[in-house]
Amino acid sequence: MGHHHPYLLFSLFFLLLFSTATADDGATILKLANSLTPLPSGWSTKSSTTFCSWQGIRCDSSKSRVTSISLSKLSVSGTLPPEISTLSELQSLSVQGNQLSGDLPSLANLTKLQHIFLDFNNFTSIPPSFFQGLTGLQTFSVGNNVNLSPWQLPTDLAQCTSLTTLTANDCQLYGSIPDVFLSLPSLQNLRLSYNNLTGVLPPSFANSGIQNLWVNNQKFGLTGSVEVIGSMTQLSQVWLHMNRFTGPIPDLTECKTIFDLQLRDNQFTGIVPASLVSLPNLVNISLSNNKFQGPVPQFPPSVITVKNEGSNKYCAGPGVPCDALVMILLEIAGGFGYPSTLSDKWDGSDACGWPLITCDVGKKNIVAVNLAKQQFTGIISPSFAKLSSLRSLYLNENNLTGSIPDSLTKLPELETLDVSNNNLSGKIPEFPSSVKLITKPGNPFLGTDVDTGSSSGGTISGPSNGGSSAGSNKILGGVIAGIIVAVVIFIVVLSFVLYKYKKRHPKSGKELKWDGGKAFFKNVVSGGGNGYNVTIALDIQSNGGDNSKNIFEDGNYSVETRLAGTFGYLAPEYAATGRVTSKVDVFAFGVVLMEIITGRKAVDDTRPEEVAHLVTWFRRILTTKENVPKVIDESLNPDEETLATIYTVAELAGHCTARDPYQRPDMGHAVNVLAPLVQQWRPASQQEDLELGADLDTDLPETLRRWQTEEGISMVSDDTSLTQTRSSAPSMSSGFANTFTSNDCR
Ligand SMILES: *[C@@H]1O[C@H](CO)[C@@H](O)[C@H](O)[C@H]1NC(C)=O
Ligand SMILES: *[C@@H]1O[C@H](CO)[C@@H](O)[C@H](O)[C@H]1NC(C)=O
Ligand SMILES: *[C@@H]1O[C@H](CO)[C@@H](O)[C@H](O)[C@H]1NC(C)=O
Ligand SMILES: *[C@@H]1O[C@H](CO)[C@@H](O)[C@H](O)[C@H]1NC(C)=O
Ligand SMILES: *[C@@H]1O[C@H](CO)[C@@H](O)[C@H](O)[C@H]1NC(C)=O
Ligand SMILES: *[C@@H]1O[C@H](CO)[C@@H](O)[C@H](O)[C@H]1NC(C)=O
């Protein structure tokens, strides 16, 4: 069997060529004809010679390949034969509204398939790999197949990147909604009503283009908060009713196109926000059978269907204001994210009759609030300061974050404040000596600059968002420091790549100048706490220049120019959100990494629209690892080892630019991923070090500090990220696969 005869191979090849050329889909259509009763008119079970002209069948111009099967509402029963999987030219399969049964065939890898309608039939199973490779799929409808054996939406759904409509009502779905919506940018209609879906709304719903969202009437019920809805700005019809959602209705200010919002029969709490009442296009709303608090919302006359009967925990009728004490306590509950336990306890309009509250004998003023051991998260609302007769306040043994509001020091009667065993942070306000303040045990960060409230405090919506804005400048400082460190680390890594390149091609005339990176570092840092202004200003200056120039081409390592463009590109992100979040900064960093890898600008108007936007384009590239080398800036000319590093950095970049800010890593993580690369690429000899201009035998943080001293620059605020880099780098050096988890940038 050693050598194959060349003639044999030759004839095999022609046989293959010949058989593909003559193959048509007739045999498959004949199989289909034999599995349907009654036979659609004009069809034959014996000969397929004319199958391209049979009713409901369409072929391509070769008259041999089927492009469309359309058998909707013909009252046929029978099955779909597995051979349908061979119809590789099939674009549309419509068999809805029949009595078809049995197993659904696999349609995996039919990349031309755009529309599949299977709804209103009696199919019994769907293959788990059903969505594999259906990259052209736009419409998938499988609803109302009540006899399907229970199935879950697979994560393979992420491969259907063209999907606009997914309809799967009442078809035995169970399990959670997979978090794949970053991969489905065209999705507009998601209809999953009347199933047994459980778990939370996936975070990747955030900023999606979904207009029509039906997840109502789940048997057990979806759970958790619906916060993400507030960022789904394309929504028009939202059916969330008959589930187990909790927490408040989010701020819906950005959801201007909602006309139909069904929230009834859940466990929502909190005050119905003004942003809901004033939705400009709202027509249909239902709120009944929840735990809403505060006054009954009053909708304008344009809202025609208000289903508002049924139990809630409103404190006054429509148009009637609630008691002032009740409103203060609700603001306080808002600080904790309106927990259900509190909504259950604080019912009705008489605050003095509520559990955990003690009033004076006249029942006019609250003198004690005991909220100890309630497992509350969130923040201490500054609204406590409105309870002017308060003598004791117990908040101990919860999981509260953020700081102790300064306003509490103004409570004239306060005697005892117990906040021990929480996770508070920030400065401890100065209370009068008459106040017994208990902060320990627990609260390890109280009295420090760490802000424990930045993550949980920021997501609470409701009337009392009073939080820790004082801390945000600190965070900003820390974030800037983090970006700088990470960028510098990456520059060091790249410098070394270039160094190796230069060594291999000594005559190329391309020269590495580390000074560029150093200058960039200086540029950013010298802005101090004002780093953003500096970098954005830089952009305005450099916009006139030629940004698209290959960064390494002129022998000058002009990172500044390139990065400046990026920061400019990011300025709209800041302007749009009106706030600086660390997640935006991580995004910024991701864009910088992408630019360095590809040698392209963040937005390149000279390129076709599909590829002009670097982040979108690069994230698409990232879905297949094999594509990455094709887009690497050619001047990097990576060897195998370098390529591996670039994969890691590319993946990090994708991770950092995740559409959902919650999926983006923090800067500390980015530093952790990059730091070991520096270790790995440490040059072998002292001489190489000198050529690089940075002494890599010293720890990187050490090097940074040395530069700072040299240049007389002081690093921005607490440089926790620097120390983190040093302490956590070794533990990460074993490899990077484990730094990314399942739903990263895919
Ligand atoms: C679809 O194609 C991919 C890649 O060629 C392959 O790995 C996968 O097994 C195929 N799926 C099915 C169900 O045939
Ligand atoms: C659907 O299929 C089930 C079992 O497969 C069968 O018992 C039932 O009669 C079918 N219903 C219809 C309407 O065909
Ligand atoms: C729904 O799903 C839950 C959790 O997966 C399961 O315990 C329950 O039995 C299911 N209910 C029905 C009616 O299928
Ligand atoms: C409002 O809801 C009712 C009842 O569900 C429905 O009949 C009506 O068509 C809806 N109106 C709009 C504009 O969606
Ligand atoms: C605080 O949260 C942690 C982690 O979620 C949990 O283990 C702990 O029990 C909570 N503590 C209290 C007092 O609720
Ligand atoms: C307390 O806050 C710190 C800082 O945000 C956090 O790392 C830690 O996990 C928190 N502890 C608990 C028990 O929630």
C-alpha cells in the first residue's frame, strides 16, 4: 500500500468531479415526497425528473439544485427526511402550519439557508447541533411545536450571526437564555414566550438592537433584575409578564420607542419611575400583581391600556401623595436596591406601623431604625438624614458598600450608629462626641481610599441614588494609572518584538526608538489627574497629520500619534455617556491594543463601510483564530513565539471591547495578562537591555517609578495597580487560556 498509482488518483479525481457535476437534489426531493401525506398536488413519488417545477419547489438556474421548499399550511403530515441536510443550495425552508412530526433533520452547515419556518407542527425533537454553521440564517421559527422533547437554546446560536428573528414560543424550551447576543448584532425579534426558561436576562442584551422582546409566561419563571432593559434602546414591545423578576423598573429614559410594556405578575419592587410614566410612545402597560411601592403612577390619557388592578404595595391612590415618612423610607429602601423582603414588610401608608421602625409616642417621628442582619446590599442612603428625630440607627451585619454619608452627622438627636460588619469604605465623617459610632468589626476599607461602592452603588436606580461621587475622581485617577501601566507594558513588549525584528533584518533600515514610548508615557502622566484633557487635546493637534501612516514605517516609533487618534475617537464615548466609567477606559485600552496589532486607525473612513470601524471589524476577525495572522500589521512580521503573544493580546483586546461593559475586564486584569509577556520576553543580555533603553532586569513597576523620578513626574494618586502588577504577575505566567472565560469576546 506504499505508493498510490498516479492513474488511480487521476481517475478518482475525475470520478469525483463528474459525480458532483451531475448530482442533483432530485433524490432528496423524492425522499421528501415519499414522507408526506397527502402528496402535495403535482408531486410524484416515483420519478423526480421534473422536481424543479413541482409546487413549492424552486431551483437555481442549473435546474438541479433546490433553493427553496415552501409547503406552508397544506395540512400535510409525515416527516422531514434527514437527507434534507444535503440540500447545500437551500435558502428557504417553509413548512409551517402542517402536522409534520418526528425528528427534525439536521440542517447544520447549510450556510446558504436564510429562512426556516417550522412553527405550528408536531415535531418531536430538534438536534442539539441544529444551529451549527448556519451563518446565513436570518429567520428561525419553531414556535408552537408543543410535543418537542424539552430542549435548550444552544450557545451555537452565536454562529447565526445574520439572525434577525428568532421565534420559539411554546416549544418546550427550558434552561437559561444563552449569553450570545453580542454575536447577533442584527437580531430584532426575540420571541420565547410560554416555555420553561429560567435564570436571568443575559447581560449581552445590553445595547442590542432587539425591538420585540417576548419572554412572558415561563412555567417556573425568569428571575433577577431587568436592569439591562434600560440600555436596550431599540425596544418597542416588551413582554416580561408572568415571570419572577425582582428589583425596580430601571430608568427607561433611553427606551423612547417602547409602546407596549407588560410587567404584570412578577415580583418587581420600588417606586414606578417617572421615566416610565413619561415614555413618549407608550400605549399599553401592565403593572398588576407585583410589589410596587410609592404612589400609584398616573399615566397620560394617550396610554390607553393600563392594566393596573391587582395587588401591589402602593401607599396612596392615583394622584394622592404618600406620607412624607413613607417616602423617606422608600428612598432608604432604594439605597438597598428595593429588596423584596423590605417591600413585603413595609406595606401600606402608615410608616409608624411598619416592622423595623420605631416612632415616638405621638406616632409622628421615627426615633429608631433597626435594619441589622437583613442581608442588604447597596449603599446607606443619605435620606436617613431626613429622619430628623432619629436616635438610633442599626445597619450592622449586612453587605453594604460605599461610604457613610456626611449628612448623618447633622442628625441632632442621633445617639447610636452601628455599621459594623459591612463592607463600607471612604472617609469616616466626624460625628459629634455624643454619638456612639460602631464601625468594627468588619469594614476593612473604612477610612481608606478604596471605594467599595463603585460597582454595586452605581447600578441602583430609584429616587435616592445618593452615592459616592466624591470617590469617582479617585477611581478616575486609579484608572488612568492602570491604563498607563498597561500601555507601557505593551509598548515594552512590542519594542522587544521590533528589536528582534531588527536583529533578524539588520539591513532593513528600520530603527527602533524606545524614546517614543517614553515620551508617550510622559505626555499622559504629566497631565496628572487631568490626563484625559491632555490626551484629547493631543488628538486635535495630530488630526491634521497622517494618522494612517504605518506606525513603524518611518523608523520612528510614533505611538503618540496613533494613540492620540484613539483617545479622540473615545471622546464621543465619554460625551455620550456623560460619565467616566472604568469600563469605558478598558474599552479605550482595547482599541489601542487593536490599533497596535493591526496598524490601523480606530475609524478609517478611507475603507469600505464594513471594515472602517476597527472594533467591529476586529471583533469579527477574532471569532476565528486563523484569521488573526492575516490582519497583523505586516511590519510586525511575527515569528511563531511572537504570534502566540499577539493572539493573547488580540484576545485581550476583544475582551476589553466587549459590547456589554459588565463583560469587560478591569484594568488590573489587563495588566495581569500583559505583565507576564514582559517577563517572557526579557532580553538575555545586559547589552540588549541597554539598546532597549529600559532596564528590564528591574521590575517593570520599578522602571516606571525610576522614570517618574527622572522626569520629575508624580504618579496619579494611589498606584495600587502598580503593586498589583508586581504581586500578581507570577501567578498568571502559566498561560493565558485560563484568564478568559467562556463568554469572552465571542
Ligand atoms: C459543521 O462544520 C464544522 C466545520 O466544518 C464541523 O466541525 C461540524 O462538525 C459540522 N457540523 C455538523 C453537525 O455536521
Ligand atoms: C403529535 O404527536 C404526538 C406524539 O408524537 C401524537 O400523540 C399526537 O397525536 C400528535 N398530534 C397531532 C395533532 O398530530
Ligand atoms: C421547569 O424547569 C424547572 C427548572 O429547570 C423544573 O424544576 C420544572 O420541573 C420545570 N417545570 C415544568 C412544568 O416543566
Ligand atoms: C394592548 O393590549 C391589549 C391586550 O393585551 C391588546 O388587545 C391591544 O392590541 C394592545 N394594544 C397595542 C397598541 O399593542
Ligand atoms: C455578604 O456577601 C457574601 C458574598 O456574597 C456572603 O457570603 C455573605 O454571607 C454576605 N454577608 C451578609 C452579612 O449578608
Ligand atoms: C468588599 O469590597 C471589596 C472592594 O470592592 C471587595 O473586593 C470585596 O469582595 C468585598 N467583600 C465582600 C464580602 O463583599
